[in-house]
Amino acid sequence: MADTLTIPIDQVQIGLYIHLDLKWFQHPFAFSHFKVKTEDQLRTLRGLGIDTVRVDPALSDVPVPSAAPDQPPPPPAPAMSAEARAESPVMAAKRQMMERIREQRENAARIEQAFVDTARAIRDIDRNLFSQPAETVRVAGKLIGQITESILSAPELAINLMGDKLGGEEVYVHSLNVTMLSMMIARDIKLPHELANVLGMGALLHDVGMKNIPDKVLNKLDAYNHAEQAFVETHCHGGFEIGQKLGLAAPALAIIRDHHEMFDGTGYPRHLQGEATGVLARIVSIANHYDELCNPRNPAESLTPHEALSLMFAKMRSRFDPKLLQVFIRCLGVYPPGTIVQLANGVVGMVVNVNTAKPTRPQVMIYEASVPREEAIVVDLEQQPDLNIVKSIRPSQVPKDIYNYLSPRKRVSYYFDARDPGRRSQS
């Protein structure tokens, strides 16, 4: 690499930013390039059995040393044998890290399957709503009850970024996203189970009135004209009437009617202000707007999760209940799942998991060219206290090879893993 210099291993010192030309599993460090910060790291480096190391002067805190021409370099530290390295405490820690990543991968596959299964259940609810209304409402209530119990009762809640392997269920993911994000807020504000169940039902069916809108309007990528916008806005009252026929509870009906109302009165259909809109509808309004920013009708207009949250907080704050918006941002974290980030050590990755109890310490999938994508490193920042995120990066600003490796999703979809604190290291 043109921007690195190669120096003998014995000249490495604290403050240098080094690149190890070893496979990720051949050394004990979490990354193959990092800034040397401790004497322990120096001792470990000198025991790896390598003669030289590459150094990046631009990222180093100290000048890159050079051996004096009239003096021979000091003898290298004795290298550990392969067997000794394999049994060393630092390599044992690396093996534990690799095992955690394997468990994370298995857990992600389990959660993704649950996500797909739930999306399919919502598809069936949508398809059967008019032909078997009573039974379908019962099935929907049971599904919401299971989600409510899982999310509200869990000691910890993790938000996981989902893939795009839905197999045709994408159209139902908006309702699922809005439901899960609304439940996340409900959990944080300690909403009683009974109210949370009603919230879930209203969130799940918030767009039921869209059944009255022709597909040619719903699927239009260009901006709606005045007449089309007015037509689309009828879905709130239309959904309210459908909900009445289905026998939904009054608070769920209010969500369906009022989920486009805004705190500053700029929403529709009744231009309600402040707390004139019920708290449940105010919750769904936030979740619904966030998902529409991340997953708009026209994919070219989609915002990254970080951009969507920033826009809602910086420029749209007056449109939402301020306390509920703060809760929403706190739970998702400054860098929600799906955000491409740069870490303090210069490494680029994508946030794949946020623990709502510790949203500033997410799990990040790391770009590491020497590691196959299907075995990608996932670093849990909760276990790396000296490492933090320094900025988010737009996908368009990421080199193509890194973009393809991290594979940001076409849709930003979340699913929640309700778990015990003891399982933190496994997911």
C-alpha cells in the first residue's frame, strides 16, 4: 500500500498505527490494523514470529522510526512457536471472540427466520381480513399478544437489522416495522400490557384504509399531485370505518384515524394539535414517519437510519410529541441498525444490532478484506470500551468493494430479540 511504510517489528512503539499482514485468525487482536496503545500489545506483537510490520504515518501519533545507518538494529524478541501461540492467553481470548461471532451469526439467522415468519403471518391477516373478519381479528390479536408479551417482559431488548430474504412479503413489512418500533416506545415508557396490546393492533392495521386506494396510485414513484394526495389521505377515515366493521377497540380505531396527525397541527385528516391526538396515535405517528423516511415509495429517495433520525430531530421536531421523540431516538441510538460507520481506529463497518439499554454501544459488522463476508467480524462495542463510533457514512461515499461487503439492505427492517442479560454475549 502506497500510504504505509514497512519497519522491523522491534521498532514498533506505542502510538504507531500498524497493519498486520496475517489472516485474522492468525493473531490475537480484534482487528488486523490498529493503533498500538499498550506495552502488552507490544509484547504480543513481538511474539508473533513476524519480522516486519506495515505502519501508516498519517494515522500514527508518533513519527515512524528508522534504524540509524551506522548501528545494527537490536535483535528481535524471541518468537513464540505456533504451538505456544495457540495456547497463549491472548489467542485463547481470540478463540473466545471467534466463538461469540459464530453464536452471533447463528442467533441472527434465528431472528431473521422469526422476522420472515411474522411478515408471512401479517400477509395472511391482510389477505383474510374481509373474507374471514372475526377469525382474522382473533389471529391478529393473538399475534399482537405474543409480540407484546415478548417485548414488554424481556429483561433486555435488542434491535436487529434484517436482510432482504422475504420472498414477496416486503409489502407487509411496513406494518411490521411500525408495530415493532411502536412497541419499543411502549416498553420504554412502561405502557401497561392492556394498552400495549391495543397499540399493537392499531399499529398493525394503521394502513388498512389503503385497501380503498388503487395500486396505480399507491405504487406511483413520482410525487402525488394535489388530487392524488387528497385521495390517499382518505385512507385514515376509510380505515376507521373498516375498523369499526371489524369491531376493533376505540383506541385502536383512533390510531387508524389519527396516525398522520402531527403535534404542530400540520397533519391530517383533522389537523389536530398537541395532545388533542391520543398518546397511542402519537407513538404510531413517529414510528410510521421514520419507516417512511427509510423506506419511501421511491427507493431513490430513501434516507439512511442515521439521516432519518437526524432529520426528524433537527428539522421536524415540532411535528412530533417531543418526549416520545426523545424516547424513540434514545432507544434506536444515534447510529441505528443499518448505519454505515467509521470507528475510532479507522475501521469501517455497519451497525447490525443495538441493545436498547445501551444504545451507544452497538454491535458492528466490520469490513475486513482478509475475512470472507460470510464469516464477517462482528464487534460488540460493549466489550470494547476503548473503541467508539466517530461518524456515520453515506453508502454512496463508501468504496464499492466495502459497500458490497457490508451489503446495506434495500429496505431498513428491524426485528426485536427479547432476551436475558446473560445471553448478551451470544447475540
